[in-house]
Amino acid sequence: MKYAFIFPGQGSQSVGMGRDFYENFSTAKELVEQASDTLGFDFKHLLFEENDKLNLTQYTQPSIFLVSYIAHLVFQNEFHLLPSIALGHSLGEVSAVAMAGGVGFENALKLTYQRGGLMARACEGKDAGMMVIVGLEDKVLEDFCSKAREGGKSVWCANYNGDGQVVLAGKKADLSSLESELKALGAKRALLLSMSVASHCPMLESICLEFETLLQSLLEDEFANPILSNATLQNYTNKEQAKTLLTQQLTMPVLYKQSIQKISSEVDGFIEFGNGSVLKGLNKRLCDKPTYSVSDVATLKDTIQSIK
């Protein structure tokens, strides 16, 4: 049986994520403590208690990575299985690289924390935001954004999550100003997301060189399994390829829908590692292969029982 391992990105976070693993596995406790020591703030507080930081991108990103890493490690300790390929949604691609041995645990924490910090800095004072659009075909939305940019608006297609579900990125005021036009085109929903960054669009161009330099210092040379690029749909297995593709991912749209459709015929199923089951929900509408999630003790047991 061939499985693709998949990892969620920003938007999957919630207070309490990872608690079930923390309370039931000593390895999870050790990783939370190690993460706290590495970055110098209390992940137990950040993950399990109400706070104002979890939704700030520089804290969101390492938190999501940490919970995905714990879920994957606990799974591997209970049922050893290697993927035929791995991918992630946006930040999740960094998690996928880490699970393939492309970056060590502590370096991955530093990478996700600094990635979030760079993104926040790039968007500071720029009224950045993102908006989910439901009910329009990709081409219709792409043409709409192109015409809007010709009219001076800063809006781009950023995440292709499924048929009729695309997230736009750009200036919040521009996105808001286009809501009525999008609904007139036939959009069933046009909702601004609670985000202060504009991911996967040219608004992040200013940090690309710095991020690529960061990758050069933190990545390992070779990976244990291929990673599928969000940005280009090509497989990669080493540092030199990752430097280019993970940097391109900052300013290019996330082709999640296209990624799942591309590899669904090559695998028997997908296993999602991390909080909730966001990607499992997307996959149900993208392919006929099963997706299992590992987000707590119950789903861990269910997944192992289903695939063994």
C-alpha cells in the first residue's frame, strides 16, 4: 500500500491542539519542552491556554509544525510506515520536508518561526489580508483578479483549495471593495479571513532572498522521500531544489487541489498529520481515495486500524 503524507498550514490552529498527545505520550511532552527551550517561549501555554499569540503568524507557524511533528512521531512509534510522497498546504510543505529528514526538529522550529516573522514584516503597514471565495471557477476568478489589478487593485489568487473554493490575497481594503462584484459574478461566499498577512502573492517578494538564505543555513542535503511542491507540482528530494521551490512558494499560489489530483492515481490513500482534519475535508471533494487523519489519540487508533 502506498500512502501520501499530508500536513496542514495556517488556519488549522486552535487552542488545545496537541493536548491529547501531550497527556498520553511522554515523547509529546518532551517535544513540547524541547520546542519551548529552542525558541524561548512556553509552548504549553501557547497551545493549551487562551492567549493572544496563537493567531500571530510568527507563533502560529511553529505551533502548527510542532503539533504535526508530534502527531507524525507518535504514529511512527505505534505503526512504522514510510510515505511514497509527502506534501503540505503552504506552511505544511515545510512540515513535510522536516518529516522527510530535510531539516532537523530544532532547525524546523527556527525556520517556521522566522518564516512567520519575515511574512509579518513584509506585510507590516500594508493593510494585507486574505479572502475566501466559494462558487466561482478558477478561470473566472483569475480573469477577475487580472482586471482588478489593471484597475489599480492589489489582489491575486493565492490558494486553490478545491473546485469552487479559492483564497485571494492582497490589500484588505481592495478585497473588501470587490465583494459585491464577486457576488454579482456568482460567488456564493466572499469572506475576509482573520489574517494580517497576504501569503502566496507578490506582496512577499521583499523577503525572498532572506528566506532563501535561511533555507541554505538550515536544510539538510538529501531527503528520505520526495516532496511535491505547492508552487510548481514538481517532486524534489534535496536542499538545492528545496531552496528554490520553498522560496517560490512565498509568492506563488498554493496548488493544493492540483497536487491531490496529480498524485491520487499514484497512491492508495492519504494520511494527514496535525490539528483537526482540514485537509481530509478538502480531499473528500478532490479525489476518491481515502484520507485518514492523525490529530489525537482516537484518530491515531482509527487510522492504524484502517490501514493495517
